[in-house]
Amino acid sequence: MMHDLLPFKGESVKGLYKKPSTEQFGHLDSKTKKGIDNAWDKIGIINDEGIVWVESSKLHTVIRTTKGSAKYWVSKLNKNEKIVATNGDIYVSGSSLCEKLGEQVYHAGKLNREDYLEYAYALVVASRRCSRARELRARRYEQISEKLKRLKSTRIKGHKITKDELTGDDLNIRTAEFSHIRSKSAYPQIAHYLDNGLIVNKSTHDLITRNNVNDEEELLFLCQRMSWSTKWYNNFKKSFCK
């Protein structure tokens, strides 16, 4: 598998994870189970942030369906749930695969197929939990934590901010805060992005928090209600809604 064709570094899951226990899945047909194992070892990868991705060519074996049905499912995924490599291969996020397998279990049609789906799910989880993936995620958590600490100062210096970006009031640099547009709790994957926030006075941020603002639409509504600036909205859309 040519991981250098992807927009991130990746390594195969093969040999990195512990196979699901025979105690739970020992009753399954060994040949069928081996087929799932081989498919997973060929298509499962862990990227340089410790996140599982899956090349889609053998997904049908893992999710226990036909090639056509697997291809159709992949085609319907949102853009943020898949990546197209430079050679045209399509990779699906491990979280999307887990969701699909979990959904399939309830529509398996028979308990035997349900067990194979549970086995495939266990492979994805085992890969996500492997020591290499956890090590990479720990490093990413540390990097993000450091970026979060510097968001306020970086944005103030980079944009030469002296006014509250929403109210236009003079900025109290000492107590001013970086206010996320898409909240850190609802959108943790972009919490460390500099353009996902505005520098505002503490009182402005407190008001945003009291109104339970979680995304750009809710913030826009609050800005309109409070007669605050909405200039940030189009810039945000250009950056995050392409």
C-alpha cells in the first residue's frame, strides 16, 4: 500500500494490534475469519496522528457485503470521512467504519453474520487501542495542548489586534480571551486552529458562553441580536466550509 500518496504519513496496522480473543470469537469459521484478518491487515493503516484509516478496495470483506454495496456506501460518505489518494485510491476514516459496522449488526439478518461483523468491529477497535496508535495520539494531544495555550497571543500579534473583534470596544489585553467560533467541546478536531476563534474581552466571551454558542450560525445570530460585527462570518466560511 502506497501511503506516501496520502496527505499524511501512515503505517500498516499489521503486526501492531492484538487479535480479538478466541474465547469470544473461537466459534467462528476459521477460514472466513482468516479472510477478514487478511483484508484488514491489507487495508488498515494508522496515520501520524494515531488515527485509523482504511483503504476501501477490500472493505466489502470487512463489512460483510458485496463490492458494489461497499463502493456505494463509500460514495455516500461526507468529504471529511474519506480521503482520495493521488493515485485515486479512497481511504475511509476508522470512526466511519465503526459506525457502519455497528449499524450493520442490527440489520445482520442472522446471528452468524452478526458475529462476523462484531469480529470486524473488534479488529478496528484493537488497532485503535494498539500501543503505537496511543503513542502517536499522546504526542498529538501534547502538540494541540501547546497550540491552544498560544492561540490568544499568536492571534493578537499576528493580526495586530487592539479592539474586541466582535464589539469593537478597546481590548483589555491582559484579560482578553480567545473565543472559539465552533466550540472546543463540539468541534475538538479544529479547536487549535487560529482562524476558528476571535479575540474578545472577557465580558464578551462570558456572554457568548452564557448563550451556549457552539458554531458559526449561532454566533452570527447572537452578533445580529447584539449589534456586534459580523465581518468574521464570511472569512470563517471561506476557511472551514469549502
